[in-house]
Amino acid sequence: MIQVRGNYTVLYTSTPPKNARYTLRAERGAIKVKVQYWSAGSYAIKVNGEVIANTPWNKTAGTQAEVTGSKGCGENRFVGVKNFLEFWLTAGCVVEVVPIDVIQASVRMQWTLSEFYA
């Protein structure tokens, strides 16, 4: 049992499942869930079978924008370098976590224009 407000971190004592479903069985309320992954990989969020896009990139933070809940159930971000997934879960909503076949990277390059076009 948990309170239906606040932020929660899920820590698995062994390897986290590749596919998972989370639901908040309540009449009202919402929580932010953070799942730590211990291996490289990328994950997507589905709600009602539809993939929910990650939060937009935040240039200042150098990562995806924080999950605030403003976009409802399924709002999410996966931070690849730190290997954690955060998502917003509202009462009655079912969130599916599925692995995706992508590599996420953060790259900074500094070249002159002539080096770039060479």
C-alpha cells in the first residue's frame, strides 16, 4: 500500500523485468514512479497500447525534462546514461514498460566548418 501522491522509487533485488505493467488501484490520485535499471538498454511506455513519447529535451539540464504529470498518465523520460525510467501514473491507468531496440546517446562535437564539410 502507498499514498496516492508523491514520488516512489522501485528497486528490484535482482534483474528488473524487461516487460512490466504498473497500475494504481485507486479512485483518485497520482504518483511519479522511478525504476532503476542496472544494465544498458532503453525502454518505452505504453498506455492503452499506444507508445507515449518521452518528455522533450531540456538544454539547460542536458537531459530530458522532468516528469511533472502535466501530460497525464504515461508522461515519461528514460535517462540512458544513469539508466532510470520515470513515469506518471494516475488512478485506474495501466502503464506498460517495454524494451525498445535503440541506443540513446548524448554527444557534443566541436569542429570548424571546414573540418565538418571535409
